[in-house]
Amino acid sequence: MNIAVIGTGYVGLISGICFAEKGNHVICVDQDINKITALQNLVSPIYEPGIEAFMERNVQAGRLAFSSNLIQAVQDSELVIIAVGTPSLPSGEANLQYIEQVAAEVGRAMNGQKIVATKSTVPVGTNEKIREIIAQQTEQPFDIVSIPEFLREGSAIQDTLHPDRIVIGLDNRELEAVLVELHSSFTDQIFVTDIRSAEMIKYASNAFLATKISFINEISNICEKVGADVTEVAIGMGKDPRIGPSFLNAGIGYGGSCFPKDTKALIQIAGNVNYEFQLLKSVVEVNKAQRYKVIEKLKESLGQLNNTVIGIWGLSFKPNTDDVREAPSLEIVEALISLGARLKLYDPVAMDKFRERFDHPAIEWCGNALAAAANADAVCLLTDWQEFKELQLSQLIYLMEQPILIDGRNVYTKEQIEGAGLHYYSVGRPE
Ligand code: UGA
């Protein structure tokens, strides 16, 4: 199939690459000329393991191209995928400005029958709005479908090539066969439903996963008080297939460009129809509070934090990405600085992105984890990067002013800690 993908963020770029990988002809469009030039030179604007090799292979095979010419790309395609961002407005509501702009441009470019699919996460009813906007611009026949994306950053290509399920929301049943055929090389778990339900499936899925995380984080807080071990509790709970073992890792709360945005947007979507989503509001509150547990533990171990030196391991919102959007590290670093601490920061890939968002004279940028620990009064691990798991913790006692390690992600085992001579604090596990 000839496919135009509008928007080369995570969702658009990865979908484009993966549709090309499956033999389709894909043109990825973005209005940002610098981004397109970089992509044409096979440089990815996002950090994602393996992405450049996939880009190169498909560009060389003539199946993948990058362009800033939306009109041409739409005219050359039977399927147009909208994958531009839906950032949060101050109210928490999704900002649909980019989607609406693109819909109008797609409408103006229409030169024959096409399917317009939305992959961006959009509130229920948005696809119908997109239909109206396109129809205002063209007499050409077209169909609207909602195909929400469920990829995770850091494993985005593998998630897209081997998804657990594909959800297709449509109202013209004649499209079912062609869309199922297009996606059948990815998985046979294809669920076809109506457009509004497809839109809701995306929000409900992210909200449910966020709920699981806040739930286990609250359990971890109780575990700390009653002497239970949250990692053992999660394993025991996860053996029940109705609960499942994943997304039960206690830590410093969820971050990233999706869960914080989508939970707030769903609260707003409910609010707009006079429904108070009480459970999800609590999930968001619990997540906010969980970030500050690290600071409470630092205070518990060091007393006051003024003039202390704190090493920070990990800034990205999770491993294998340089993304710091809504990363817990941002709030924790700012709070520590306001309490008078000096900070030594290290992340394997996210330091530049972090510095673009936040910099301060109290921050020293370090070249590796041990450098960030040197002469520190405490180290806080905020992201569970593999390289932190492999560190020889016994070195810390020689390097640090005080050997205090706050493990915000429960990455270390009892065996790794034993004999390292550390004051070790984790999340919801007995010390
Ligand atoms: C999430 C969803 O997992 C994807 O299915 C979805 O497509 C995507 O949002 C989206 O809406 O586009 P992502 O934001 O890449 O993907 O990251 P996750 O792997 O879900 O992690 C989110 C946050 O939850 C991270 O900060 C992670 O550290 C935290 N987390 C995750 C926990 O604290 N505990 C867990 O057990 C799992």
C-alpha cells in the first residue's frame, strides 16, 4: 500500500518505518525542515535502539522516504496516517490544534478516494471532528478510521512489529478487509470496533496501566510500615492471571509523554460530560506524591539537605530512551536544589535533553555513574538503566562522603547490597 504518515514524532516515525519494513511504500511528512533533512541523511531525531539500521534498510530498498511536502505525500497515497502530537493544555485537556491543522491540509490536498487514519491519542469524538474538517475542504470521497498506537518508548520498533493487539475503529465495514489485511503481517490479534470505542480503548489502557503503578506504589508505602517486601508481594499477586505480573514494579512513579498526559486528559474527558473520575484522580495524586518519597528518604538519612552533595543516577523517565518529558527526575532535582543541595547528575543518554529543560549553577554534569557518586553524601538512583545494575557497589564506600544509596527503582538485589557497606534504602522493601 502507498502510505503517507504525517508527523515524525515517536508514533509517526516508528509506524512509518514499520509499515515500510512490512513491504509498504511509506512517505513520512513533517513541517520541521531540519527534522526532515536529518531523516533524509538517516539521522533519527529520537533515541530508540536499532532505529537507524531500520531506517537505512528501508530507505535503501526504496520503501521509505521523508518529505516536508504534505500535499504531494497525500496525493501519492491511499492511506494517510495522522500522527501529530496532542500535548496537554493547562487544563489537562488534549490540545487538538495540530491535529485540526493537519486535517484541514489533508482535506485540501485530496485528489481521490482515501482512508484517513488517526494514530495520535485523541479524545472520544475527535475522529468525527476530523471528518468534518476534511469534508469542509474537499468533495472527494474519504473514510476516517481510528488506529490507536500502543508502542512503548525504548522498545518501540519491536512493539510495533510484534504488537499484542491492533485496534481498528471504523464505521464503514467495507474497509475492514483491507485494513485487517494491511495489519495481518504484524499480528492476528486484530480487534475491529467502532471509532469512539477505539478512541476510548487507548485512554482506558493507559489509565489502567497508570492505576496499576499507583496501586503498587501505595502497597509499597504500606509495606515499608508493616515490614513486608513489595517485590515479593508483586510476584505473588502477579501469579493470578487476572492480575498478571507486569506493571507492578514499585518506584518513584510513572513519567513520560503518555501516562501523565493521558490520565489528565481522561479526567477532563469525563469532566466534560459531568462525570468525576475519582479513581483516576487519586492515581494522579499518588503518582505526584511518590516522587517525593526519595526526598523523604534523603531527609531521613541525612537530616537537613542544605549544603549536601547528592549524586543522581538516571534522568530519563525510563531506561533506553533520552526522553525526559514528565520525568520524575525533573521535579526531584528542582526540589533538591530548592532545599539547598548541590547535585552531581549522570545519565547514559538523557543529559542533553535534561539540560535543555533545566539547568542550574548547583548542578555538576558528570561523565559516568561513579563520577556522580564521588564525594557525594548520598546517591539517588532514579532510572533503572542496565549499566547501573552492573555497577560494583563496593566501590562506593571509598568514593562517597557518606555511603548512602537511595534506590528509587528497586534495581539491586540483597546479594549486591550485602557486604557493600552501604546504607541502602529502596522502595517498599525491608532495609
Ligand atoms: C506507555 C504505554 O506503556 C504504551 O503502551 C503506550 O503506547 C504509550 O504509553 C503511549 O501512550 O504512547 P511509555 O510511556 O513509552 O508507554 O512507557 P512505559 O514503559 O509504559 O512506562 C511509563 C512509566 O511508568 C515509566 O516512567 C516507568 O518507569 C513507569 N513504570 C512502568 C513503573 O513505575 N512501574 C512499572 O511497573 C511500569
